[in-house]
Amino acid sequence: MATSIDTFVSHFHEVLSRFGELPNEPILVVLKKLGLAAAIDGMSKVSPLHDSKFPRERFVAFIRRFSGWGDCERISLPHLEQALSQDTRPEFEEMRRHVKGLLTSWPSSPSGPLAIACDPMPDQLVALWPRKDASFEKLANVKHERFRHVHLLYSSRNFLAHELREGSWHTITGDATFPHYSYTKIESTVSPRERWLLYYPVEFFSSLAANCLVKLEEWLRVEHIDPYARRRFGDFFLEQLN
């Protein structure tokens, strides 16, 4: 048991260490994020929800339990405002005014990155939500939980995994190593605009993965769980054949 845990943890330590050695060149940053997100996915497959059929559910639960990310439940105001602007039903009007008021207090031309700690926690908005199961019709019935950073991180992971790009088309530059917003002027012949763009730096992905590995190792040892007993290994790409 202990040997299996040692081997599992050593493998991921090596992976995370190698990613850390790569330079932060633009294209390599995307590849590093992709690799780090895949490492988090790999670790989540031996976690309490290892047998979940829903990758988002497993990933989100894993981040919530093992990452120590204190801001993961905060709701992204720019994302929520955009959703509210697309769904004009009267039942959302009070929420719409409140969110607009909160964003008005943000600086329009910040001298530096704005940390996501400025986003509200769910309990600060719940009283204004029309009803518990209210969703946005024009967004394929997306519910408010999807605007939490833990879910937005998973959406970012999907862009990396399936399109080899980050969530926004627009590059955000800077030295901030924490999740943040950047007030960005978007040049466009169709719709020039200014808006807050969310960014999860590669250093954040790295620290998140490292924290998850530490907490996961502790849990595996306390619960006496063999990580390799929770995954299928063999000679075939179809896991069912192994």
C-alpha cells in the first residue's frame, strides 16, 4: 500500500517539476497549462469521486476538497453581468441592477491586475436570485453555479484540452501569478469595447496542482487507499479490455 502511494506521488512530483522547468513563452504557457490541468484530472481519478461518469463533477469536487483554493466558490461578476445582459426577463431585474452597481465600484482603468477576491461569494447574491433553480434560457439553461470560479476553471480546462487555447481570444500580459481580471480595450471593426477579462496564470495552475498532490497524498495515507487499485492499467486503449 505505502509503496503504491509512494510511486503514484513520485510520478506526479516529477511531472509537476518538469513542467516548472519549461520557460514561460506564450505557446509553452498554453501547453504547460494543458499539462497541469491534465495532471489535476489524473489525480482526481483516484479521489473520492474517482468513479464519477461526469468529468466536470469529479474535477470540481476534487478542486473543492484538495486544492485549498479559498476563492473557488466566488461568482465572477463580469461573467454574470454578461449572462444577465442576454437574458432580459423581468425576474432578473433586481439582480441585474445589483450586479451593475457592484461592477461600477471597480476601477475602470486599474494600474494593475484586479484579484478575484473582489467577486462576491454566493451567499451575497442568493437573496436576489429569483428562485433556487432559476437558469439562463439563452445559455442553454445554465444555472448560476456555473459562474463560480471552480466551474470557470473547468471551462478553461476544456478550452485547453479541446482547442489548445485559453478561454479568451485576447492575450493578457503581466506578472501577476494569481487569478485576476484585466480591464482590456478590445479593438474590433464590428464591436470595439472595453471589458474585464478573467485570467488564470500558469503559476496558479502550478500551485493548484502542487497543493492538490499534497492533500491527496495525505488523504490516501489516512484512508489506506491504493491509488492504482482505482485505475485500470493494461495493454489496450479501451480500458474495458484491461
